[in-house]
Amino acid sequence: MSLLEVRDLRAGYGIVEVLFGLDLDIDAGEVVVVLGANGSGKTTTLRSVSGMIEARGSVTFDGTRILGKSPDELVGLGMAHVPQGRGTITDLTVDENLRIGAFTRKDDEINSDIAKWYEVFPRLGERKTQDAGSMSGGEQQMLAIARAFMARPRLLLLDEPSLGLAPIITQGVFQRLRDVTAETGTAVLLVEQNANLALDFAARGYVLEAGQIVAQGTAAELQADTAIQDAYLGM
């Protein structure tokens, strides 16, 4: 059984339907990317899985059916979501944001985990008493990722982490993600506008068009597909 199983997922906003019966799977420790043009339903897919919007169909996480559960409940089950646009609490400090990320935990290793994240992202350590809203976009993205990992998730949903970031900052963020996911074994469902970077990071991918999956395969297969090269890879 996969860690995440999505079957016939349908969702939208009001009377506007956006997803039309998606099927996808993620195994434990696997990195999977969802590619697609703006408006194809990528963000809606993550919001549906993480309980941010109502959806129909079947979503099973580690054997538990989760449609209808709140985002807080899903964090307790081992799922974390970094939404598009950072998602930091801007009027709280870096340190306070990280502690909020661990709100479901009862262990005594929270302080050591915070110290670890200050090593992973040294800029956060330099700004630990600074309000999140006063930091740059790249720094806020680092904080959003670190805060999500503070819950020690088994699955991280990550929505457009490169959005609005300079290429050199994006490369640094993805390198840290590679290191951390390899170390922790955390599975990742990634939505990313930079298809080349995403496919270098992921093991497999799905291509979404108008709310439906039109292609899927290993990262290497998708990179070699001429239609996907023309549409998403700038080749």
C-alpha cells in the first residue's frame, strides 16, 4: 500500500469544478512532482489532499481515509503543507514560527530540532528573534519549510517553493530539501513552476491539464517526452 492513495479526486470552488477525477500515489520516502500550466488544478490538488477545501472521491493516508479531516488533524497524522505564498505567521518571530510548527508534538526534542534547522538554514539562526514578515521572500520560504518539518511529517505537500525567488536562492532551497528528505525519509508531493528543477528533484511526476492527469512516469521519462519538453521544459 502506498503512503498516499488518491482516487477519483474531484474538487472546486463554489459551482466551479477544477479537478475531474484524479488518481495518484506516493510511496513512503518518495518525491513526486505535479506539473501543469497555471489554472490546471495543481494547487487545488494539494489543498484538497491537505483538507483546506472540500473534495470528493477517496484520499487515503497511511491506510486512513482522510477526506473531511481538518488540516490540524492531518498534521497529527503526519502530513504537513507549505502553501503557495510562504504561509509564515508574519507578526511572529522566526523562533515562534518554528515552535508553532511543533504544536502537535509532546516530546522533549523540540529545542534540538530548532537548533538543527538553524544549521540547515543559517539565515534563520541569524534572524531567530526577527519578525517573519520583515524577512526576504527567500528567507520566508526557508522558514515555511523548516516550520513544516518541525512537525516531523511523513509527507510534505509543497506548493511552488520557487515562486518569486531569485534562481540562486531557489537552487539553495532545493539543495537543502534534497539533503533533508534524504536524511529523514520524508515523502514529498511537489507543485513547482520550474519543471526542470522539479524533475531533477523528483523520482516520478504527473502532468495535469484542465483538472485531469494526461501523462505520468518517472522523472527521466517525462524529461525525455518531446511534448512535455515543448510545453514545460523550454526545449
